[in-house]
Amino acid sequence: MIQTIQIRERWMGRRVLVRISGRILSGAAAGRLLRSVRTALARGRRDLTIDLAGLSSIDCGGIGAILLCLQAAARHGATLRVARSRGRIRAMLALSALLDHLEQGGPAGAGARRLAGRDVPLLLTA
């Protein structure tokens, strides 16, 4: 399966909107998202939103990348949230017990602690 992800960023002062379209799966696509967020943090952005409206697939590696983004934001004293998740993508985030924390920009690690020991789907497509 070819991994495709498109990432577009919109910078607004200390805020950044990261729009994702395509699939965010384990590997290169997940790494590209993490690099994008780390770059924004290094440039002083402290309010980050990842727009998932264009996302067609996500697997556990993609969710792991979002968690790493959340942890990186917390280390920089920044807020990171996801927006416009829908359909199966939203369902997978809800099943992983992360949806509320990601949509509200909750504390890094809280969702991961609740997730420990739970089975979650490995891949869902929209």
C-alpha cells in the first residue's frame, strides 16, 4: 500500500493550523506529521490545531504520531488539539479513549494512560 499524506500549514502569529489529507499510517506519513508539528513548536507556535477533515485512513501508528505530537506540544508549553474528525476516523479516536483529550487540547499522556491495557482497532478507513 502506498502511503500518501498531504500536509498544509497555515501560520497565524503564535497559532498554526495543520491540515492533513490522505492516509496517516505507520512509517513515513506519521513521521512527516511529527516533523511538521516539531517545526511549528521550534518556531514558537504555542497553539496548534490538526485538521483531520481530509483524512481517509489512520492506523495505530498514525494515532501514535498524534500522541507524540501532543507530548511534544506539552514539553514546549503549547496546546495541541485535533479538529473536524469524522466518520470512522472519529470512531477510532473515540475507541482509543483519546478523542476528548485531542479535541479539547487536554494534557499530554492522560489519554495514553487511560488507553493502557485496552485493545483498539489497528486500521480504519473513512
